[in-house]
Amino acid sequence: MAREIVLDTETTGIDPKKGHRLIEIGCLEIEDLLPTGRTFHRYVNPERLIEPDAIRVHGITDQMVADKPKFAEIVDQMLEFIGDSKIIAHNAAFDRGFVNMELERQNRGPLVTEQWIDTLEMARHRFPGMANSLDALCKRFNISLAERDKHGALLDARLLAGVYLELHGGKERGLDLAMAGSVGASGQPLEAVDYGVRPNPLPSFIHPEEAEAHQAFCLKFLKDKNLWGYQTQ
């Protein structure tokens, strides 16, 4: 099975190069695009104040993280959970920048760019010129935002997992899953067939009397006599 980790973070500000730190990390494990139920979620003491603009976004205050572990205390657990799996993130450069900054502070190697999959880039490719924030994609794919008053790392990871599934074809993917593993009479696996466009249309099986009755009905009851291509004499 293909194991992937959907990841989201909350931070003290928007720029790790200016000393901003990670204050929450949420990871959700999926296998073959389906959540397994395994998660990793921690609040982190950033050892600095959280900017007011950031608090307005996620609602996490200095008091809420004052007694939480520092990143050095959770780094091993986080890396063990992620392992060498692909990491799914929305605007991955943001989360990668903060996670790698924290790893660098602990003299750990970075999570390399090739390990990350950016759903923002996926969405921009599929919906060019449209709004592709996580909120916008949830609304587009009819994923409920009822529980989301503020941003939260684990909650947003759950929403993103749903978006990631939809970007891969969503519920329609079930048709492919139903086909997978099926076998024909010969015992060989069945493959999806692309039937294409029929070269010649099928002949009509409507009896002439039925066609005449339908035309009479349209002429008698429809206000617009030309709606179906029938015209009075």
C-alpha cells in the first residue's frame, strides 16, 4: 500500500527566517488515499511570543502553549511517524520551511523537497485562475467546514485529506477500485475499457405510431410549438 502523511502546521508568524516558530503540528496517515485513523498531533512551546495577526487566524495564544513541550522534545516522535512517506501539504513551501527550520535548530537533516506533494500546485493545475485556498477547495468539493471556526493543524489536515482524495478523482475513484481485482471468464484480470465515440449512431427503435402520438402531444400542450422542432402548418 502507498503510505502518505497529510501534514499541517500553525506558527507564531509567517516567516521562519525572521525567527517565527512552529506552535502546532498535525499529521494524518493515509494508505491508498484512505485515512487509517492514525494521527500525530502536538502543540509546541515556541519560546517566543505569538503575533496578534497569527492569533486571529488560529486562535492559539501564548498562554495555551506556555506549558507545552518544546520542539526538541517531540522531534523524534514526529520523524518516526512521518518516516520516509510522502508528505501532503497545502502550500507545502510554507510548512516545509517551518518544519525544516525547526529540524535545523536541532541539528537534524531537512525533509527534502522531493518528499513533499503540494496540493496547492495540484489545484492550480486543475483549476487555473480560480481561488484554490483550502477553504475554497472544500466548498468546491462539498467538504463540510462546519467544525472549522479557526485554523487548526489536525483539523486542517483532515480537511486536506478529503481535498487530496478529490484531486485524485474523488468518489469516482471507486469505479476504478471496483474494477481492480476483477477477473473475466478466462481468469485474466479485467482492465478498464475506453469505448470512445460510437462511429455510427444506433437506429431508432420508436414505433411510427408512438412517434406520431408524441408529436401530437407536443403540438397540443406545449406553448412554444418550435421547442422540440415541431411546427404547425
